[in-house]
Amino acid sequence: MKSMRLSVLGLLLAFISANGQTPKPYTTPHAPLLGTAWYPEQWPESQWESDLQLMQDAHMNVVRVGEFAWSSLESSEGHYDLDWMERAIALAAKHHIAVVIGTPTDAPPAWLTTKYPETLGMNADGHFREHGGRRQFNYASPRYRQLCASIVAQLARRFGHSPDVIGWQIGNEYTDESFDPATRALFQQFLRDKYKTLANLNKQWSTAYWSQTYTAWSQIPMENTGGNPGLLLDHKHFVTQTWRGFQRNQIDILRPLILPTQFITTNIGGLAWSDNWDHCAITADLDFASWDDYVGQGHLDTPKNAMLNDFVRGWKRQNFWVMETQPGSVNWAPINNALSPGETRALAWQTIGHGPDAVLYWQWRDALNGQEQYHGAIVGPDGKPLPIYAEIAQLGQDLELTREALAGTSPHAEIAILHDYDSRWAIDFQPHSKDYDQQQILLRFYTPLQKLMQPSGEAIDIVDPAAAPLDGYKLLVAPSLNVISVELAAKLVAYVRQGGHLLLGPRSGMKDEFNSLNTQRQPGPLAEALGGRVEQYYALDAPVSLAARNSTGTATIWAEHLSTSAPDTQVNLRYADPGGWLDGKPAMITRNVGKGSIAYLGTLPDGAFLSTILSNAMRDARAEVPGPALPAGVELCLRATGWGKSSHRVFILINHNESTKEITLGGPFKSLLPGIVLTATHAAADTPATQISLPPQGIAVLVSEPAQ
Ligand code: GLA
């Protein structure tokens, strides 16, 4: 294995910004890396060497240290002890293991919150949080930020030029906001900056409703549930801005003190799906996004894990890190079962197929006491390997054999699903049906799309339509784009006019950027281009039938009665609902606009029916992928250095089944992993193909074999 010390040159080449211009997207040298969270402060120093030796033996090359270690780094105000960390980093380097330092700001020490009680956050119920857990701090407190800046500066001065430190993680899983009076005053100031006058705020929030009219900024409450939808949306924007400021406070300390080669990221929790704040906005200030990918109870849900990793990749539209994943089991699910033998490795490989440049386990060894004694770990309290160690070591061996091929590769997509936080929030404030679970709805669209792409292994992107450049996509699918501003509508219409194809799902365009109803009805500022609109929406308490020209299906949860207003808008689908409001009414309409098209699907069809709709949309958008379907439960992921013919391509094939599967892929391939049986065959005359026999939870990493 190459020493991580050698990687510093690679890092420099990969990252340095030319003439102070915007840095290029960060690329992790020697990716994908494998590692773990390691808390040396919780163990006698005499045991560190054997920990690190075991990590090295498992082919790990990165550890994260320091997060939560504030009381060990600063035992009382201004009394720092960073020597132990320096010794731990040096010892890791001896084992060719690079270090990511986590700033310890998610767990302030008891002396701090005792001396500065204003640094404690207040829950929505009006109670201040207390010491004894973590995340008890107030993210908006200027005093807390000042104290964070001091400890981060100490760390940055000591380790910012260490060749053994490759990057920084700020805090840990930004989670809780604060409802204390000082933060409420900041919220009111935020509103003042945004709306300038109370008259403007009153207008955009329609405060004549229920006599909500404000005559002083200080009257405005701070709520995260049940309030005026305009206020609730602004509160989410405020929370996003406040966390961003919390993070910016540390970035501004770190940047001038650390090598330009050291990256800055944070590990995002909430299983990537939490919506406390806008992940695109928070990750905009980081070199790359990281997230904590846990299964929890049960087993690997492959479409969901694929979707969530694609979702994370979309925040910055680049590769990312999995900063934490589970070594077998967690401790926070209703039942903390272990993943089956082979499943932990399959989870890691599936994840790598969707774009991370590092996978780190949480954690190496459980602290002897503390709240997480039962969490999965890699070694036991005795420091000796647990059964999962061998499987993780096998993954380490896999990565040794494939790292060179995977270097510089990432997933690529011609189809994107549109997701944005304003729409997510606007619907979740008023779901109108308890069944309108947006993750499930995203999955309902993602699953068939991903399956239809499987013959090629190409990815599906999930991007924010306002932030992402859209012209590279042949097809955009927007399952629930509830908030559409005039600006976003203009961007989408321009995309379509230039040849793009846009399929809108139910609830699209109901609201504007203030979370007010659009007066054009749905899809708001897109109604004119669509040549149609929603006449009425219905939350469904029973399925309703759908009838297209050659097929029938059912729809659940939500149904919208559509109408056309332009002669060239086609009706593709109708409801069959004898005696009901929806009977015979259009359920999907499409119009060609410029060189492309806009379609509106007003309901949530069953999986097979939706798959047909999406497959037709792919055909119309020329985004179809020819080739035989893979066996159920087998997944193909393509990582490449680009789209061009000369691009270097690596295929990751995973058998998520409990039985061996035979898979045929077009073209001659060579396996980078041992023990995988490949048989040269022909898909058709003169078309070489390869048959691959994959055992249960088996992995093949394949590269094209040059023609003989
Ligand atoms: C989160 C945290 C970790 C740990 C794990 C347990 O991801 O970041 O500190 O608590 O959960 O699963």
C-alpha cells in the first residue's frame, strides 16, 4: 500500500486554486479511502499502537479523531492539551493512516456551559438544554461561536500544516436549533433584512388572515410548526442561515491557518433526509459533502440506499464522503439487528457505486461507558477483532485491488430528479394526507428510473433545479416541485425550449417563494407553457383507477383533475372513477414546447404504471438505455472519468440476493477482484459479452478488456 504521506503531493495537485480563483472541486487522492472513527482520548495510550496496527492490517488508510474531545483538549478555559492528539496523529502516520480532525464543537465541556450559560440552547418547549449529552449548545450564541473559534484556532495552529492531517470535519451532524429570546430577536432581524418593511412582510404572509398583522418586528413569533406557512418557510431559511453562520465561523478560522491541501467538510446526519435546514446551502461552503449512512433496523434497502447516496451527491453535484457507516449494527433503532454476513461489504460497495470517495465506520471501539455502549464496533472492549472485522478487512483488500482503477471516477447521469427544500418544507408543513411521505414518493419515481437505467449502470442525479445547471440532462422528473417562483419557471421553460423534457409530478407549482398560493393555480408560472392546469386536487382515502390508451392502473394518495387550455396540449391519461369527482378527468397532460416538452402527471400511479410512464418519457427524451434487464436484486453502477469514448470506466456489480445469479453484460470484461468467474460469450452474432457468476452478496468490479 502506498503511504498516505505520499498523497500530499497528489492533494496539492488536485486542489490548489489557481491565482486565488474558485478552487476546483476537491478530489480525494487515492480514493476510495477506508477508515473509521477513532477516539484515542477514551483509551490508555498504551493501547493505541495495537488499535492502529489492526486498522492497518484491515487496509484502512484514514481515521477521524477529535470530535467530541473538547474536555480532553481544553480541561478548563484556556488550558489546552493538544499533545496527546499530536502523538496519536504521529502514531497513525507510522501506520500509513491519514487523519481527519473533527472539531469538538458538538460537545461543549461542563466548565464551559456552567461559566457561560447563555451558550445553552433552548428547545421549542421553552426549556434550556443541559450538560450530560451532546448538542446542548445554542447554535446562534455569539459567545459560543467565540469559544468554538478559540479551540478551533488552537487545533488549526498545531495541525494545520501537518502532512499527516488531510482534512477537517466541522462539528457533528448539525441538528438542533434554539428558541431562546436572543435567537428569536435574530430571527426578527433576519425578517427585517429580507422584507425591509412590515407592510411587505404582512403582504407576503397574508397576515390579514386571523388578524396576524404585525405592527412591530418584535411581535413576530418564532415557530417551527403550526404557524403561518410564510413564517414557517422563513424560519427554515433562518435556521439554514444560522447553521451556515455557525459553520462559517469555523471555516474562517481554519482556512488561513491550514494547508490549502487540507479539506473542510462536515458529516451530515439525519440519514441524509432530515430537513432541519437546506443541505445544498450548507454544503456550498464546504470542499465536499459528507454524510452518515446507516441502515438501522432491518437490512439494506437497496433502492433507498442508492437514492440517498445519489441525493447526497446532488447537494454539490460531485463525489462525497461517507463519514460514518455501521459495522454490522447500530444502537438507536427499535431492534438493533446485525446486517447479515456479507451485507456490510455489499452496503459499502453499493454506496461506492453511487459516488463516495471514502467510507469510514462508526466506530472502531465503543467507549467503556457513555450512551452508545451497545453500538456496532469493529473491535471489542478488549481491543481484539469482533467477527465483522474480517469482512471489513476484505473490503479493505478489495479497495487495494481497485483503487487505481477507481481513481478520478464518478457516477454520471443524463436524467435528473428535481428536489428542493422549499418544496419539501411547504408540503410537510401542510401534507394534507398523512400518506404523503415525500421520501417514499421520491423513491416511487427513483426506483423505476434507476431500474430502467440498469443495463448501462448510469446514475440518476437528484438536484436542486434553481442551483444546478440543467442543460446537460435529457430528462428532468420533478415528483413534487411544490414551490415554483417566476425565476425558476423561466429557467425550466428555457431548458425545455432548448430540447429538454420536463415531467412534473403532483402538487407542482402550487406555491410561490413566499409559500403563498400561486393565483394561476398549479403549476403556477408554468401553466401557460404547459397549456393546462390543475382544476382541483384530492387527497385519496382509497385507490382510484387510471386508464391510458392501452393500459390501466391505479393511483393512490393524491389525485389532481387536470384540464387543457391550449389546442396542442395532449391528454395522456385519465381517471376512471365512476360517480366520483375524478371520473374521466385528465390525469396527465403533455405539450411540446420549443424543441422539448412539458408533461404534468397529477397523481401517484402504482409502480408498474409509473414505470411505463417514465419509460415513455425516457424514449421521448432519447434517454433510453438498450440492453437486457439485470436479474432482480442485482445492481450495476458505473463510475467513469467522463462521458467521452476515451473515458475510463469501472463497473461495480453487486448481487444483493441470497442466491447466486448469472449476469450477462455486453462487451469483454476483466475482473479486478479475485474469485469471480467470468465466461466470454456472445449477446448476438459478433457482439461479445461476458457472463458473470455472482455468489450471494457477491461483488464484481469490472473494467473493459481491450479487444484481442
Ligand atoms: C451519529 C453520530 C455518531 C454516533 C452515531 C451512532 O452518526 O455522528 O457520533 O452517535 O450516530 O450511530
